[in-house]
Amino acid sequence: MLRNRSFLTLRDFSQAEIRFLLDTAKDFKQNRDLYRKDAPLRGKSLIMIFQKRSTRTRVTAELAMADLGGKSIFLGQDDIHLGVNETIKDTAMVLGRMASGILARVYEHKDVEILAKYTGIPVINALSDTYHPLQCLADLFTIEIHFGTFEGIKVAWIGDGNNVCHSLMIGCAKMGLTMHIATPIGYEPSEDILHYCKKLNHGEIYVSHNPREVIKDADVVVTDTFVSMGQEAQRKEKLKHFKDFQVNSDLTSSAKSDYIFMHCLPRHPEEVTDEVFYGPHSVVFEEAENRLYTTAAVLKNLL
Ligand code: CP
Ligand code: NVA
């Protein structure tokens, strides 16, 4: 059912399909050598287009393609005509005749939609300004491994209500987790995505401007960089608005005693103190490692 589908946002995937991707990721983690031997993507190729920097997404996608027996081609901002000397539509139509899939990190979400519309091969969103579905899959995977269930789990998001938050909202709503969100005024998640998640009615979702209220009794505490890629010019202003949103041990003292701390990385001290980031509750490096398994699951099933 997942074959030849694009992976632009988890909105397009049912609870059962997300469940299947998480189960494939678990299987891949346990039997990585078998996947390497079977090489299910032998003869397949993935074009990786990055308009922004990346460590985890790029490395995990390249390694996953290699493990699955396929080939990947990395194209950085200066390596490809896309959107500069050639329309996205034309690039999409060319690549669709050559490769098995495209993975793209872009600024505007509509750019991955245009790629998907014209290319005829699956397009995987590797982060847009609106969504980061690959990250959400790894986050759900990490939560489930840690607690053994999604049932009764409360996620507290403290930070910016943009791409990573949007995807986690959708993931939590689809899989039945409760998510409470605290953002500074003016940085709330999109109304449309909030409305969509509320309508799903699987998990409770709540938005506030008060981190202390949101973190109370949380099982999972999550934040993200306060200054996303492309927002560098707003850095000074954003840091001022986010000054009461740093995750520190004073704030986390109201979370559950066995809470876990997550961050998609890259991390900066303004959003979380060293004490929490490197502390006993932090699972950030396991979360980063899990990107490999969940990305492999997406590539294997879609390509
Ligand atoms: N979390 C994440 O997507 O990291 P990269 O920017 O390093 O890919
Ligand atoms: N919100 C961050 C996520 C980076 C993985 C950004 O868009 O830069």
C-alpha cells in the first residue's frame, strides 16, 4: 500500500500505515545485517536534493540506501539548477525519468509538492518550512521504544510551533498521544494543522503560552532550535521572544519523574541547558540514531 507513494507529510498516512513504518523500522534495527544481505532496493536510486544544511537526514538517508542495496546521489544547493536556472517542474520531470525516488530538503513546502506532482516517482520530504515527517517518525519510534506504548503518554512541546512541532502534532494525533504545546505569542502552530489534529480526535492537543503549565506531568519533553534554517536574520528578535522557554532543570522538575527529553538536533544552549541535554533523562542521541532505522523503513516501503 505504501509503494510509489510520496512522503510529504504524515497527514497523507493512516494510523495503520504509520504503524507499519514503525514496525519495519524496528525490524530493520534488529535485523540490519539481513537487510544488507537481501538488498531489497538493489537497482534503485535516490536523488537527494538539499537546499539547506543537514547532518542526520543526509547521513541516515545515504547509509540506509547503501544498507538496502540501492544508490544515492547527493545534490547540494550549488550542484543543481533546481529553482535557479530551471523550474522545479522541469527538474522533477527530468529526474522522474532517471531515478526511483527523490528526497528533498526545501524552504517552501509547496516546492516538494511541485516535485511530487510532476516527477512520477516518490518524493520524500527531508524537511520543509512546514513539516519534518521523517523526524516525527523517529520521535514516535523513540517514544514507543522507551515507554513500550503510546497509550497515556503526554508529550510537552516547549518552543517554536513550526515544522518539527507540526509533524509531531500530526504524529501524536494519529497515534493517540496527548500533546501540549507552549510557544511564545506569535509562534503558535498553524491554525490549519491544529484544526486538522483536533478533528482526528485520537489524541488530546492543547496550545498555550505557558511552559510551566504544559510541562506538568509530561512523559516526554521536546524542544527544537529557536532559530530555524532560513530565519538567521530574525535571530536577535527570536531569542528575546523565547527567553522564558529554555528547557532547564527548574522547568523539568514538574515533568514526571521518569520523563524523557528529546530534541531533533542540532541543539543550542539557549533552548536547553547542558544539565538537561546531557543529563540522565535525555535520549537525544538515541533519537538521532533512530533516524537511520525509520528512514530505512520509509525508503524500503516507498521505493
Ligand atoms: N534533525 C535533523 O533533521 O537534523 P539534520 O538537519 O542534521 O538533518
Ligand atoms: N526547525 C529546524 C529543524 C532542523 C532539523 C529548522 O527548520 O531548521
